[in-house]
Amino acid sequence: MPSPLARILSAVSTAPRTPAELARDLGSSEDALSGMLVTLHAGGYVQEAVPEQGACACGPCALKSLCRNADSPAPALSLLRLTPRGAAYLARLTAR
């Protein structure tokens, strides 16, 4: 069974997610996930997906077409996306 942190990384790898969506998808609560999300963010495994001056902060992200914050005039949702470091770590975990 994958670790809770690996389950979060896996969930975020398919599309940017809000903490509420992650909690629902993982059968947890936002409060329970909060510390793990802080740990993953501080370690550089996930980052916020926020718009910057009309362009997505995710740059060449392959999931840009799925991101609700990309090129949106609406206020940004708190969306988390996988970083290259997070993707590499997840690939190592799934290769085992």
C-alpha cells in the first residue's frame, strides 16, 4: 500500500486539485491533509497553480488545458500541482 504522501502525489499528478478535492478523492479531511500538503509544498514536490499576468504560472505544464486557473480572469482557486521533483519522486515510487 502506498504511503499517504505518495497517494497525494499520485492524485495531483492527474490534474491540479484543491485541498477539498484531494480530501474527497482520498477519503480524508482537509484538516488531516493540511500537514502533509505543507510538507510536500515545503519539499518542492507540489506547488500552487496560479495565474500570473494572464498566463499560467505552470509554464509548459502538460496539464495546462485541464487547469481551472490557466488564463482565467476569475480569482485563483487554491490548486496544487505536481512539480518536476514530485513527478520524479512519484516515478521512482511506482517503478518499485
